[in-house]
Amino acid sequence: MASRFRRLALSAIAAACATFPVTTHASDFSEPWKKVDRALVIDAYEYNSIDWQKLAGDKRIVGFINKASDGLPPPYSCSGEETAYRLCKALWKRHAVARELFHTRRTVAKALGLKWGAYHLARPGNPIEQAENFLDFAEPGPDDLMALDIEENDPTKWISLEDAEIFVRHIFLRTGRYPILYTNGTTSRYIADNRYRYRLLSRLPLWYARYKPEIGIHFPKGNWQTYTLWQFSAQANCGIRRCPYRVAGTPNDIDVNVAPMNAESLRKAWPFGKLIEATDEFVASVPVPIAREKGLKGESRITYASVAYPVRLDLLAEALRSSWDRAVLGAVPAIQPPARRYAHGMAEYIAARLDTRPDVGRKIDFDPVSTASTEMDSAGR
């Protein structure tokens, strides 16, 4: 009787497992959307149709990110021959309609309890004008997520990475917050591998776009430990027959994103306006020198130190000069190292100039984030 009961129990367990597939053991880099506790975020542009009543029925959806501005703003006034004039008017009309739809969607989304965000599709052109276009279009509130969309690392079609850093810096100066970075695997890997040049982009929270079930071997973990959002579903891999995740009230071409956290944690972390911690894994490690005597005795233990970035010749020369001054010139009382005017560059020069002017109550705050804007880096491009 006991044996028969055991067989029936095992059969019931097997049937339950077949009916409810176990997905809780998948990592955040392997189909995390199958974990019921992972929060989801929708992102859309003006041509995606939305049935808000149906969409709000999915309780896993925490946020909605909508496309805001696109490249440079349209011309303020239209002129020229008839074709150019009509095109200019059409661009203005499209811009106005898209902006009106954007703010209508924001009102609806927030009324439904969704977190709101906006992204700028960055193209070639003045990065400061693009940043101003984004802020004027989106009018982001203190709890609204901001995102910079770099589709590819191709400056002929999209914003260059150098200009992207200027864009991000201007957003920070205007709002006191940083946007997150939306891009694909190839571009994020390039930024990670060259983070000593892109010291600002490489520290933005990453919105990762890849339409595969697993990304573990592709994700740039040397710089980003994890993604902030992973865009895993779009028109590229979602059709009538098959789709990684279908959102009620939206068409097949809607973009769906997963977060590596639950809904409550995502709401607390939103809008991700800070930089991530810098890593020091560009070169894995170097052995720390040991004394010869200890080495001969065999009593020493080899330890390693991390190296953050490739050695810069200008910093190396400055370190050697400083060491020489202390070791040689500093030891002779009659000889002193020559005073160096503005040893810290332009920032010190500006501060010195301001000290000579009447105090007008102006406070100067220098951005602590250094980007690749030195003459040496410019020459290296």
C-alpha cells in the first residue's frame, strides 16, 4: 500500500513539473524575463499603438520609457524654394505632434502608477544643441529617467562617442543628474575596452540591447557588472508565431525590457541618475616587488596589485619630475625647484583669474568627472 502511494505521489509531482516549468534557476544573463519576480519596462516611440487599460493589467510592468527628441531641433523658421519650405513645415508639424503625444502618454502612464522615462535618439550634430533639444522636449521631472540612445558606433550615422560625452556632461550641468546609456553589445564593449578615453560614458548605467536568450559571454562585465535594463524583445525577435514576452495592449513591434531586480527595488532605484563605481580591471594585475633577501629565503608570498588604465606618458613624466625634485634639488638648500605657474592646467588658471576680479557672488563648481578631452587624447584620435 505504501509503495503504491509513493508511486502515485511521484506521478503527481512529475505531472506538476511538466505543467509548470521551473525557471527560477535561470541567471540574470539567461532569460531573466521568465522569472516572475523580475520587473519589466516598456519603451516606445510615437508610432507604437498603446491600449493603456490592457497594458496596466500586467503587474510586472513598472515603467514606461518614451522616445523624446531626435537629433537636432527643426529650424525655427522656414524659408527657401517650395519643396524645401514644405519639408521644413512637415518637420515642424511632426515635431509638434510627437511632443504632444509624448506629454499625453506621460500623463496617462503616471496616472496608472507607472514610472516614466524619456530617451534622446542621438545623431551627428552639435551635442549641446541636442542636449538642449532633449530637455526642452521632454521637460524631465526629478523622478523621470533620462536616457541617451546611441544606436551604433558609427559617427557618420549616429552621434560620435566624443560628442556623446559632451551631451551627457551638459545634461548633468543642467539637471544635476546623469542619463543612462542605451546601446548594443558591440558599442558597449568598445566603450568598456576604451574606458580610459570615455570616462563618462563608461560609468553611466547601461541599458543593454540584445535580442538573444543569453548574453553572459557577450556582456562587458569588465566595466559593467550588470545591466540596468536589458532590451530583450523587439520587432527583430517578436512576431505572430513566437515572441519572448507579449505585453497585452501592445503590437508585436513594442520593445520590452527586463531589470535585474523586482518591482519594488526598481521603483526605489528609478531614475538611476548617478554614475556607477569605476572599475580597475583594464589590466588584471601586476606582481608587487619583494626584497631580495626574503625571496632567497623563500619566506615571501607574491601579492598582486590592480592596474586601472594604461600608463599615460604625461602623468609618468610629471611623476618622475616630482621625484627628481624631491630627491636631488630638495636635498640642496641653495637650489630650489623652480615655481611652476598653473601646474594644474586650465582649472587653476581660471581660478587665478577669478581671484583678481571683484567678488560678484558667483560660485564656480568644476565637474569632477574627467573625460578624454586633453590635447594628447585629441591627437590620438
